[in-house]
Amino acid sequence: MRPEKNLIISEIKSRVDKTPYVLLTDYTGMQVPQFNELRNRLSGANAELRVVKNTLLRRALKDSNLPDLESYLHGQSAVVLGDSDVSAAAKIIKNFTAEFQKPKLKVGILDKAVLDVAGILALADLPSKPVLQAKLLGLLQAPASTLVRLINTPASQVAQVLKAYSEKGEQPAA
């Protein structure tokens, strides 16, 4: 193999090793302005869209010990790689595909597990990572705030009873 190809494979491998997910798309028929628009949208989610040769991607995935995507590596392939939130990238691709009918999702890898198109679309329907974190925090705080409220309730009820007695001028029964 030529040294240039080895260099490209090692670059793809290093990028794949750093990302928690890989989404493979078929970009057949996309125009350059559409491609640039998709790249711009994905950059907002800390993701990038790269056109790769199927043979080079196959080697990079194999060298990274990721699942074999041999049956999906045909036609014109572009790969989406990102730093963190797979649901945001999947949502952008889903919305872009609804708008332009391109690119077509082929398959994905998330934490070394293969995702089919339905799995990727399910991820796209999830709320973003910060929203999920906020919901989780709210769920974790709910029992603590309920406990504090329950502990304070008897004390406030006693205070209300004492206040009522003091306003009437009576002494509470001992």
C-alpha cells in the first residue's frame, strides 16, 4: 500500500479512536451547497462530516477494533464523527434528510456497538444531553426536597397551633 494511504488510514483511525460514535451515510446526489450546509449544522453539535473511501474506512475501523461494517461500505460514503452528543448529530442528520431527502443513513457505531438506522433515529428523538442531565438532576433532587418538606411540616403545624392559642389568649393543654 502506498505511504499516502497509510497516512490517511492512520488519520481516520486516530479520529475514530477519539470519538464515541461513528455514523455512516450515503451522500449520493448531494450538491456541494447542501454538503456545506450539513457540515455547518453538524459543527454546531461538535460533529464533523467527512467523505472517506470505503476501503480506507474499512481498514481504519479494523485497526481500531470496531465492529465490521463490510456490508454497509459500498457506494458513496461519508462518515459523521463527533466529540460528545450523538443524539444532537443524529437529530441534525434526521432533520436535514427530511428537508433535502439526502444523505441516507446506513449504519452507526456507538460505544463499539452497531446501531441500525432505526436505532439512530431513536437517538435523534431523544432530548439533548444537557436536557437529560437537567431532568436527571431534578429526579435526584425531588426525594431530598420532599423529605425536607415532610420533616418541616410537623414543626410548622405545631407553630401554627401555638400561634392560634396565643391569639386566643389560652394556654395549650399539657
